[in-house]
Amino acid sequence: MRRGTTPILKLTLDIDLDLLEDIYVTLYQSGIILTKFNDDIEIYLDDKLIKVRLTEKETMSFKPTAVKIQLRATTKSGDSIATDIVTLPMNDILYNEYIT
């Protein structure tokens, strides 16, 4: 991932996504917490894929070091689930201003 861009995070889960009720994807880095949910998330049932788009402003809020990412959700039966935490690099940019 790169600061100042609008990446789409792609999360593939090994469960039936149709069973999920509420989905939250959280990014964390040194006290900075960003959680995406509801309209921020696209679900592709057949591919077991969840896509989350980040804005330029959101990626600019992070420093050029690793970011932790985790998905949590509730199921239609009322259970809560959480994925393992994944760490991705947040690469830097040279022009450190908003362009969109």
C-alpha cells in the first residue's frame, strides 16, 4: 500500500460470506485507527471476496511504516468472528500534498 493513493484492499475469507451480518475492517498503526464498514465494503459472495477502498486522505493519515489490518464481523446467527491480523507495508510518497 502507498500513502496518498486510493487502494482497494482485497480480503478473501474461507467462510460463506452470505452468513455475515455486519462487517468491519480495521487498519491500525501507532495509535491511528481507521475502521471501514457498511457502504465502504463490497462483498462478492461467489469469490468469497471483500473489497475495501481507502481514500487519499485516509492513506495520508498513516506514516510510511507497517499497518495492521483485521476483519471482524457478526453472523446472522449472532456469533462474532475475527480474522488473523495481517501486516502490510505503507510505502511513502515524495509529493506529500493532496491531489484529489
